[in-house]
Amino acid sequence: MPTIAMVGDIFLQEPLPPTAELAGVRQVLRGADIAFGNLETPVSTRGAPVEKWINMRMKPELLADVQDLGFDIVTLANNHMMDFGELAFFDTLAHLRERELPHVGAGADLDAAWRAEVLSLGDTSVAFLGAASTLGVQSAATADRPGIAPIHVSESYNIDFAGSMEQPGSAPYVFTRAWREDLDRAVAAIEAARGAADFVVLALHWGVPPFWRSRFQDGLADYQIEVGQALIDAGADVIVGHHPHSLQEVEIYRGKPIFYSLGNFVFHHNQGPVSHTPISRNAPYAVSVDRRNRNWSETVIVFADISADGAATYSLQPALLDAAGNPQLLHGAEAQALIKRLDDLSPNARISCRDGLGHLQLD
């Protein structure tokens, strides 16, 4: 029975140390037939930083560490892929080709960005796609521009005047909806992949990190539920989300799982340009956040075991990032506590803990 391992955000700034903890992670990932994650950075030493809060990039030689961990395919659809412009973006594609590391979610134009990568696991074929709703200026691919596969989102705001009078300065409720033309394009890509493979995996870079949310609007953005369910309806077997840098809930929809955020997987301290104040041009505020607290450090590796008829069972390996941003597997009471917290976060899914792993119930 083929197994796919899926993780969240990958961002290296230093070679991975030869620790026993990483050896355990490496053994787990290499034990899967395919390991898939989000490469949250261009791979280049060239280009100029575009105007934004944080610009990230990775030295090309560190791709060897990514592959050594066991990764076989990556998605590039995220809000940092165009951080150093088109020059660094095309460098990234070239370095991935040199290392024969397949990618999805980005390309020289919109068609290339939405193109699925189909990998064979014996008699089972698996299609991978990637897309993002976290879109920097001019990062979305178009018919004549390189970039990432986009699902744009519109926002509207509801102000409760009675509430605001009682609590002046409180945040409005933010309603979000996906752009119809982008969602139609995503549906078409999923349907095409469904026709070409036995099993379809979609990586989505979406959602809101905890410190960006209003306290009374904690959790998912409206558009995530809209998009996730529409793409399951279109034929996706599993959706793996990332971007919030923390674990978020799991939803079971029509017997298929939507992992809204798997959190960070390898996430080193950024050595590139960071503009602390303001966070973006003309912003009237700044942000200071501890990226090494427990919520930012917990993660899971999701395993999908695919049967001959295309059905899958899911197990979750808990892990925790250390102070340097490298993962280590959790066992015993720590693993059980993480799985319980994820189960508590997931009102529409049941996740039990057995033998140190989480087990997802699909019905």
C-alpha cells in the first residue's frame, strides 16, 4: 500500500545538523513512498528584494539538505516565492530541475503554475497541485507573467455600531470570498488531475496567522471553507494547508480531509531583509511576535496510506520545532497532548491517539 507523507512550511538558512532528532525525522520521511512539502522560499543568491515586510530566500546548496530529509516533490505556491523578483524565481526553477526535484504551484505562466505533477507508485498514480491565496503584489501568475497559482480573495467588513459604541476601537468582522474566475480555474485543474490520476493531493497556502486575527474571529477565514469544499467537490482527495505557521483544525467533508494548516516543519530564523516598522508601506502599526512559542513550534507529519481502489487512511506523527527551527518527533505524553489539542481544534473531525500517532476517522 503506497504511503504519502505531507508536511507544512520548509525554510532553511543553515545546513541541517547531524542530530539524532533529525535522523529520526529523516527515517520517517524516507519510509514513505513520496514526501511532499511547501518550499517557503526562492532558491537563489540573486535578485533584489521586492517591497514587503519580510523577504526570504535560501542558498541553492541547501536544497541538498531538503532532499536528504527525504522530500520528493514540493509546492512553490506561497507568499514568499517572488520575494526577490523574477530573476530569483527562475533561478529556483533551474535549481530544482538540476536536482531533479519536481515542483507544483508556480511556473512561467498561469498554465504552468496550475499544471499537476503526476507520480507513479506501482499501480497507483498520484497527482499533486499547489495554489495560494496569500498573494504579494504581482506574485500571481497570469497568461503572460510568471508566478504562483492564485486564488484571489475579496474582503468586506461588517461594523456593529452598537458594539463599537460600547467597545470603541474594536475590529470589524472581515468577510472573505474567493474570486469566482480563480475558483473556476482551480476546479478545472482539479478535474483534469482527477482524470489523469488515481489520487489527487492539493497544497493550499491560505488562512490567517494567529496574531493577525481579531480575538472574536479566531479560526478560519470564510473563504477557506468555501474553497476547500469546492475543491473536494471537484475531485481532490486531500487538501493540505499551510501559511498560518501554526496548527489549525481538520475538517472531514464528504469523507475527505482538509488539513487547514500543518504549521511549520523546518523553519529557520530568517537572515534576509526584515522591515520591522512599518510592516508594509504606510501601515500605521508594527508587529512583534515570538515565533518560537509552543503554538508556532508544534506540527504534524500527515501520512496517507492509499489502497488499490484509491481510498486512503490517515495517520499523524506529532513533532516539535527546536529553538533553531528544526523538527524533532514527539512521543509518549507529549505526542498524545498534541493530538488531543488538534482534535479539540477540529469540531468536524475525530482524531484519536494510538501508539504515539494520531488516527483520523473519516466517517
